[in-house]
Amino acid sequence: MISFASDYIAGAHPKVLEHLTKTNLETLSGYGTDTYCESAASKIKEACGCPSAEVFFLAGGTQTNQVVISTMLKDYEGVLCADTGHVSAHEAGAIEFSGHKVLTIPGVDGKIDAAGIKKFADKFYGDDSHEHMVFPGMVYISFPTEYGTIYSKAELEEIYKMAHAYDMSVFIDGARLAYGLESYKADVTMEDIARLCDVFYVGGTKCGALCGEAVVFTKCNMPAHFVPSVKRRGALLAKGRLLGVQFDALFTDGLYSEIGRYAIEKAEELKKIFAEKGYRFFINSPTNQQFIIMSDDKLREINDKVTYSFWEKYSDTETVVRFATSWSTTDEELEYLRTIL
Amino acid sequence: MISFASDYIAGAHPKVLEHLTKTNLETLSGYGTDTYCESAASKIKEACGCPSAEVFFLAGGTQTNQVVISTMLKDYEGVLCADTGHVSAHEAGAIEFSGHKVLTIPGVDGKIDAAGIKKFADKFYGDDSHEHMVFPGMVYISFPTEYGTIYSKAELEEIYKMAHAYDMSVFIDGARLAYGLESYKADVTMEDIARLCDVFYVGGTKCGALCGEAVVFTKCNMPAHFVPSVKRRGALLAKGRLLGVQFDALFTDGLYSEIGRYAIEKAEELKKIFAEKGYRFFINSPTNQQFIIMSDDKLREINDKVTYSFWEKYSDTETVVRFATSWSTTDEELEYLRTIL
Amino acid sequence: MISFASDYIAGAHPKVLEHLTKTNLETLSGYGTDTYCESAASKIKEACGCPSAEVFFLAGGTQTNQVVISTMLKDYEGVLCADTGHVSAHEAGAIEFSGHKVLTIPGVDGKIDAAGIKKFADKFYGDDSHEHMVFPGMVYISFPTEYGTIYSKAELEEIYKMAHAYDMSVFIDGARLAYGLESYKADVTMEDIARLCDVFYVGGTKCGALCGEAVVFTKCNMPAHFVPSVKRRGALLAKGRLLGVQFDALFTDGLYSEIGRYAIEKAEELKKIFAEKGYRFFINSPTNQQFIIMSDDKLREINDKVTYSFWEKYSDTETVVRFATSWSTTDEELEYLRTIL
Amino acid sequence: MISFASDYIAGAHPKVLEHLTKTNLETLSGYGTDTYCESAASKIKEACGCPSAEVFFLAGGTQTNQVVISTMLKDYEGVLCADTGHVSAHEAGAIEFSGHKVLTIPGVDGKIDAAGIKKFADKFYGDDSHEHMVFPGMVYISFPTEYGTIYSKAELEEIYKMAHAYDMSVFIDGARLAYGLESYKADVTMEDIARLCDVFYVGGTKCGALCGEAVVFTKCNMPAHFVPSVKRRGALLAKGRLLGVQFDALFTDGLYSEIGRYAIEKAEELKKIFAEKGYRFFINSPTNQQFIIMSDDKLREINDKVTYSFWEKYSDTETVVRFATSWSTTDEELEYLRTIL
């Protein structure tokens, strides 16, 4: 049985694990105050070209979204995102748990654009009774999106400008940032990402770590007393080193980019296999998640040979499924996949 | 200057005020334990044909929606409603403040139907990862809706049945219940309403009271220790008599129905005036709220003679506006309106 | 049966009711934007000697405490008060419902002092791990306190100074403000109150209104977009006039002071009666609430003649009970009380 | 520089790390559905002698307390604990963030007892207005406590019985469970713990893991749909294996007990050193945390040779400090400590 079910089916990238092992017996202070957190933060700030950035490590994606969004929004604000945005659809109401509404606009292939933001804001501020409505206080986008698509630099620039024109900050969910930046289609760098938002996070869990996301406040805007705010959301790890050491490894010698690049290469190979076999793609994804339309008959046939993710029903006899690659994808797996399609 | 801006532009119906005045110096116990709350509850239970119902008085509509929804939902559940539902669009995030998500399905003229509920629930339960999503735990509908439309008995029966088939309760927001029940188009009674939901509220604020909504739990399902749950939401009035006395008046000698009937009559006259003058209606509303498409030029012309509510832009030169009637609408106002249209 | 159970056993003061009646048929805009809210706010600002104050009307005390505290505190802050403070003990967790902790220090006769605040703050900031604790962000005091006691001007000045020295704001709960200001022992005016806090509220419910509290932000510090913040807490009344008209009456021709003065007079007479009959006082209260130690036998004897409030057990055979006066207390009631003690 | 600052200054116990390394490349499903989570749960259930127990893995202690308490309490309930309880004092308001109040009773050496619970409950239910107060719905105790002390079996039996007599559940915070169970003074086993509570957690972070706590519902009482409730609190790890694998190692061949035993041995040696040098203990702790009263002069002297935790000021010239042992404490460290005291 091989698996393309997700990008979190294996443990840590060997170099990450090696760093954990090597530092395991060192005595380090707790709660993110250790030297590895510091070192990792420095490397991330350098990678962002943003020396004044503030970096904070958290354990998982939903947690990060909840912490960032609910500490940055004002009481009466909500977060604006695509209807397919992860915070809207697949976090079991984590934003609402923190008291804030998720406001949605229709996405196209998982993406929103400046025009959509403007339309929403104009309607909102044009409404006489908008003081009885939830103010849009932040734009949330994911890079890559939940559908594997990415934003161009021009799109990000327009979104950033438009959001700020309406007093909204921009938060980029980079759960799979490595795959977005290393996509053959990407025209942005991590420096661009840092520049074109107010806060983003560098995904670790889905990009080679056992767990961990690095939140980067890029505009000297980390909420005051962020530690107690994190703590009261249950999100402060005692052994912060677990996060610091992993990100220190991920940002040493270009490992994070290497992981992204490798998975993208494998994804391209995977796409080619599906294409050669005549399968249709549900969406044209330039990153590590591929969405393929398959007949339910075929799926039944391969179910004991490979695992993948159910995405949605496409027709009465067809289903959209997701195949994801990662640093752990092997050529053997791809070859075997070819034989069973 | 006359006003059709809303159904809450005047104080209390004279008979309500009279009852407040008459009982003003009586010594009564606090927090809803007084004899008028008891009497009003009895009369409402009788009007519902539901002797086992439990009645609780709250001060306003948004408060009532928050209290009812957040005390009846389980932790992991959200409330399902039309995208135009009041709890979704116009309560500044009151449901989210209580930690719960509002899930929406497209409404038609403010209404949803059993098929829409089924479609949502099937998609939800059919999704492999629905444990990462917000469970639909309650269906919220308003009667009449935010667009003045009403549900037929058959529609309510289907919604109730479908909701329960998917483990959802049904909550009917009756902020304007009097106008819904007395609509010439209505085929339901208050008994039907009580039977076809798990909880509903009898709107007072918009139907003749100074403030107040009567929540009716119709299936012996009032949450245990409801008083502290209400109190901690800041919704327990010390002088509960203010609510009890008003509802006691509203449910004496058929006043509540009379108020509804009168406003509906006036709304029909108002519709006739607009129709005769050649205006188009945005929606065909059989209740006390009328939505008319007017040119911005015309609106500017009448702006210093009559107040109404902005609803939404219809085109570059036209706007949808709302004219509402109530117990306080006079024939003189209607006549004057005719002269300025 | 006579009643001294509380200061909210009667309806509205006749002059308040009269104003409601007189204005009942006027057409007024909703949500606190009407002319009576405006007029009442002006009169309150004048009474406070604080023309730049911002006034907002809410319906009840617990609601007001929740709205004010949770909109003024930062995410990581809690509110500091006496262990007997209303927000700590008797609001069913309304502050916690809004996500904030109530931090307590021991009170003496319901009061706290600057030294207690300093001790708490020094311990907090002196603790190496205070970033893992709830920051004290606001001092809450009630005037009069839950035990009927009041603060002197000197005490308030010290509290205000000390709170600000530690970055805390001061919130004065004036649910019974009229009785505090008119106490024979008071050396503060409403102007002093306004000056010596950041926000306070003028209690209506317990001082002659049917409902209503007037929040006064005295330092140009009303939270931005307060309306949606109020709305999402379910606390925005559609017919805001109900509150505006009542406060307009309360602040016309000195009615608010008159109500306070009258109740204080009656309380002094009541005290005299109890003293003459040889009863002991649990506390020396200079306001309208009196706490008397009575034998359980005596209580059983008078239980069908007078109502009062249970306060707490004093000994196996004695209980502390509360007798409260108000504008509605009559000489006849006091005379009758004398005969049954 | 040596460190006794806490029991989370090192990484994972070597055997835990080894298991992570060995399983690193295995393909496993996400979100706690993998075989190691299953295996670890089985082993924990066996260790508890409770085959029907339900086990769920979370990442950290504060998170666990928030998730367990807020999913088990009813809306109107709070959690009762010692005033020194971790959830009351040192979690930055995590319980309040979830909407619930922490109710406190005075602890003695960090412990509460059945009599204290009874006193609180009797006062609560004896109060006429307890429906305006927060209901005590759960008793929270820590084993060992924040002061290193432990409960005897008899004490736990009484607490459990008393709590249930007043409709409260019992939750045991076992962040340092290994040290409590292996204390020379302990007369309880993990089976006793499971039997004498409704839910407890087996601490990983402070007992040899990199992170992780295993929640054990012992009475078939895991809240329905616990996964979405965990997810919406941001507490569901994608790579649940990280927790499963670690607990699988901790519960193989008695490692968890071994870790506890070793740290207790080292703590006893440490106590002996302090005692021989004439230091006074702030509290008589039979577990791995030792609280010593030291002069500020002495502390300044050793500050560049050893790290410890500040606990609280004892007098103007003395401070209570905490020295903690763990699996990573070495004989060399103890010897060096002896030389500098």
C-alpha cells in the first residue's frame, strides 16, 4: 500500500529529526525562550528580508489561525476570506470559538481578488446599518490555497493595497508555503510574502516538521503581551525547543526550499502520469496537491493499493480525489502508482 | 414629516402602556418571578395550545437569538439559516460572540426550504472530514422573514421533519410574528407555529411593546438552569415585570392579533398606493414590510417629507427602500404619502 | 404584606412613567439615536460637569458590567475587584462569558483600597512568570458597594491614582449611585465620580426607572465602534427611547437626587426602628440597604407580614437579612414594620 | 551551569526519541487515527485497569485543562479548585477564555479536601439567589499539586464521593503524574486514580516526552463528537503520531514509572543535600519539586552556577525557590550543587 493521502503522512524530514536528536540532551529554557527559537527566528527574518519582523512559534495550523486572527482583530471585526478558505470551512469553528465571524466572498479556484474585497467593503460601508453588521477587519488568504493554486505577485500587491484602503490587515496562511514558493509558476519570494502582508505563517507541519508553524509579524505589529494571549488559548508549549529546533533545521542550508522543490518535482511527475493515463484534472494546480476526477469504479479498484483524500463528489459516478506529494514521496511510489492507474 | 421607517418608531400600544401604568405601584418580585410574568406565560401557552410549553421573557431580538441559539446548541454545533437571515447578516456577530458559527444556505425571498436543508446536511455528512467542520445543530427561520415573506404550513411541516431527520432542532424567530400570523396569505396559527418547531419567540418590540420577546420552548426542552444561563449573557432584567406586564396586555382580549391585523390592513393600503402610482415592488410581501424600487431622484424629492429604510442599491439610479406599517400607522399618514409619491 | 425586599419591587417613579406616557406616540428613530437619548445624555454630562463625556444607555446592570468590562479590557487582561464585588459573586459568570477573568482582593465591608491594589499589582509584576497570569487591567468598584458602604473622596482619589500607576483603568458600578451620592456620609458629588474614574454608570433600574443604566465614559475613551460591540452582546435595544426618555426624566429638575435623598431618609428611619427595637446591624451602612442580624425565630414570625432579602447565615440560629428602601417606601410601611419587629 | 529550573529543561527521554526515530518514515494516517495512538491508548487503558476508558492525546497542559474543563462543564457551570490550582493562577485565563469561571477554595499546601468542597457547595445551594451565581460543576485537583504534595487514597475517595454528592465531576490534572505515583509517600496506583475521578490526564511533557498529555475518560463519558470540539479549540495535531508514538514508548516496559522513580530518587538526594546544608524547606514535598527558602544573598552568589525557579518572596531578605528533578538529572549535577550551596 502506498499513500498520497496528504503531506503529513510521514514523520519529520530526516534532517529535522537529526537536529532534534543532536540537541536532545541540552538544557534549554522553556516557553520559546531558548536559543534554538532565537536562532530559528533570526534565520526566518533573514529569509524574509525583514530584520524587524517578530517571529513566534506555534504547534499547528488551526491553532495558528485562531491565535493570529483573534488577537489581531478588534472586538467588532471579522475576517474576510474565500468561501473555500480553511478558516471558514475546515476548522470546526475555531475562529467562532474565539468570538469572531468569518465573512466570505466567492473564491475562484480557492482564490479571491482585490475586486472581490472592494465589492464586499463597498457594500458594507455603503449600508446605512453597517454598525449592526460585522466589520471586515482582516483579509485571510492562503498561499498556496486549499486547491493548490497560488497568487501572483501582482495579485498579492493589489490585495494588500485594497485591504489597507479599507482598514483591513492581510494575513497569509502559509501552511504549505514551501510548495507555493517553489512552484514553477510562482513569481514571489518569501521576501515578497513578508512585504505584501501584515502577518503570515511559515508552515512546518505540512512541510517537513513533526509539528509547528512560524508566525511572522512583518510590520512591527505583534500584539502586545502576545505570550499571555497565546497561553490563554492553550497554545504555549512548555518545551518550545521542539518548535525552535525544527525550524532551525528547516531554515539551515536552504532545507525549507529544498523540501518544497522536491515535492513540486514529484507533483509534476504525478501530474504527468495521470495525464498520460487520460485522467482529467479538477483544477490546474501548480503545487503539491493535485485534484483528479476519477470514476468510482476505478477508485474501488485501487482502494487497496493506494490511499488518497476524498475531495468531493463530481457526478453520480465520479469523484474528485486529492493526491499530495511531499519530501517523503519516492520514485518507487510514483512508478507503482503508474502501474495501477 | 411622516415615518414608515420601521415598526418600532412609536412607543407602546396604548393598551400596553395603560397596563404598565395601572400596575406600576404594585409590589412585585424581581427577575421574572412576578405574577404578571406568570399570567402572561399562561396566556401565551393557551394561545399556542401547548399547556406544557415553557415561556421566558427577554428584552430584545438579538439578545433572544443569542440566548436561545447558544444555550440550545452543543459545543461543536452551528445554526443553519438563510444567507439573509437576521442572525447571519444583521446582528453584528452576536451568535459568534457566543462561540457558534452561523451556517448559511441560499434563501429565496428570505426563505429556505426542506430541500436546501437536506442538501446541506447530505453534503456535510457525506464529507469524510466532517468532524473537522461545524455540525449543523439547529435550523433558524424567521416568520415572517427579513423580506416580509412567510412560510406556508406545508413548508413548515417539511422543514420541521427534515431538520429532525438530521438531528437539528428548529427555532422560529418571531420578531414580527403578529404580522406573519395575520397576513392574508397565512395558513398557520400560533398553534401551528408551536407544533412545528422546538422553540420560537413571540416578538414584542416590533409588535406593540416598548421592549420584550417571549421565548416559548414547546417540547419540554427549556435548557436546565436557564436563569443563570440568561443572567451570564447579561439578559436577565431585575424588573422582569416590565416584560410580564406588557405581554400580559398583548395577550389579553386578542390584542396581539389585533395589532397584527391592523398593520396588515395598512400595509395593503400602502401597497395599493404604490401600485397605483406605478412603482415596482422588489418583492411580493404579504406582511407589514414593503420593499419598493424607487428612483434616487424621487427619493431625494421626498426625503424631507417621509422617512423610510434604505434596503439596498438596485441600480445606478434606483434604490430598494422599505416602508413598514404598524399599530401606530394612521390613515392621515397614508393619505399624505399618496400625495407626495 | 409589606416589602423591603429590594429597591426594584415597584415600577417606575411616577414622573418617569409620566414622561414615557407623554412621549409615547412621538415618532422617534431607533437604537439610541432619538432626541430623548440625546437630551438625557446632555443632562447627565452636565450633572457630571464633564462636557466631553460620552454617554450610552443600556438595559440592566449585569449587561452593563459585561459590556463595559469586556470592551475596555485587552485580550489578556482581567478585572480586579473586591471578593464581594457584584461581578465576581452574583452575575452567574457574565464576565467570564465574555472571556475575561475576575481577579479578587479581600474587601472590607465591601470596599477595597489603594493599598490592596498596590499589593496585588506588586505581587503580579514581581512574579517572574506573570506573563503566564491574567494581567490586572481594570479596577472595578461599586458605589455604593454591595454592602451599602461608600467610598470617601480621598479613598477614590487614591484608588484612581494607584490604578493608573499600574496601567489599570477605574470603572465605578453605580447601580445604586443615587443612594451613594445622597448618603448623609457622602463627601463626593457626581462630578467627583466622573473625575475619579475612566467610566462609570448611573444606575436607573434600582433608582426609579423600569430598566436602564447610563454608561458614562469620562475620558474621551468610549471604545471605537461601540454600537456593534454592544449589539453583538445582545444589548442594543431597538426602542432606545425607552432608556432615553426615562433618563431624561430622572435628570430633569433634580429627580435623580430627590429619589436618592428620599430613600436615604427612609433608610435612616428604618435604622432607627431596628435600633430602638434592639437589633444589631451586620454592617454600618449609610445608604438605602440595611443589613440586620435577626434570629431565625423572629424571621419565621414576620415572614407572612414583610418580605426582605436573605443575605447569609450569621450563626446556627441567626441570619443576616437585608431591608432596602427606595422612592416607593412609604411611612405607613415603616410604621407597620415597627409594630411587627 | 547546571539547571534544576524545571522538569522540562531537556528534550525527550532517549527511549521516547528512539521510538520517534524508528517510526519516522512509516506512513501513518493523521489526526490521532494512527496505529501508535491506538497502541498507546490500549497500553494506558491497561495501566489504568480500565478497559472501557477512552483516551485522547493533546499537546500541552494548559490546552488539556481548557479542552477537558470546557467540554465537560455545562454552560452555567464553573470549575472548583484550590486557590493555588494551576488553572486558577498560572494559565493566563485559559478557562475564562473558554467562557467558564474558576471557583476557588483555600488550599493547604496546594491541596483541597472533601470538607472544603462540602462547605462551598452547602453555601452555594443554601443561598437563595444561587441561580445568579456560577454553579460548581467540576472539582479540579492536581496530582501531584503545584506544591509537589500528593493526595492519599482516602483523601481521593472522600473528594470523589463528596463531589458526586453535589453533582460535580472530578478531574485530576496529572501533568506530573509519574512523580506522584512513584513518590515514596504515595498509596495510590494509576488504577486508583482512574477509579477515583471522571477524567484525568497522564502528563507527558513534564515526564519524559517532548510534548503531549493523554486524557483518560474513565467513566464512558468522553463528550460526544470530541474531535470537532478539540479541533475548534485549535488543539488537534495533524501529525497525531507525534503524541501516539511518544506515549507508546512511555507505556512500554514500564518506562513511565521508571522515569517517575528515577526523578523521585534524585529529589530525595537533593532534599538531603539541602537539609545537610541547613536550608529550610517551604513545604514538605514528597515528589520531584522541592521548595527551599534561601537568602537573597546566597541566591545572588549561585546565580551564575545553577538555574532554578523563583517561587515567591518569603521575607525582605529571603525567597522561596523551586528545584526540580527529572529523568535527565545527573549525579554530577547533584554533586556540583552540593559544592555551591
